[in-house]
Amino acid sequence: MKERHEIHKIRDVKIVGDYALRLTYEDGKENVVDLDGVLFGEIYAPLRDKALFRQVHIDSEVPTIVWPNGADFDPETLYYWDEYRPAWLKAAEEWTKKRG
């Protein structure tokens, strides 16, 4: 993980799988962010409804992805998703154990 928080802006989002998005950032970087396995909890669990998930868009005020239910992700987390994903998966697993 990064020592300091970087500011990144998402410029484009495309749905490329059930829970996967191709994101384009201000510097031209593109990556695919697969959110399968991390959509748990009060805010993120509703996104497992594919119809709701497909309503993703870029917020007009803060350049990150958002959904109508208020769910969003920090653009830095998405920019470095390969690094952050294991921690998100672990947190989702812990949450489901607690809810068990």
C-alpha cells in the first residue's frame, strides 16, 4: 500500500463483466477492477444485484465511480486495485464470518 494518499480522477467507466469494470484515469492509465468477492456489507451488498451494478457512473463532483444507492470507491484504491484487492477480500470474508 502507498505511504501517502494519491489523488486520481476516473475519466471513463465501462462494464466488462458481471462485477468487473474497465476504468480510465486522468493520466491515461486503464485497468480492470473486478469487484466480485468484495460486495458485502450495507453499502456494497446491494451491488450484487446486476441491474443496480450496471447503473455505475462517474460522479459529476468527485471523479470516482458511484451507484444510485450511494456506494462508491476511493479512486486511489481503484487505481492500485491489484494491491488493495487482497485486503478487501479479507475484509469481506471477516464481515461474512461475523454476520454468519
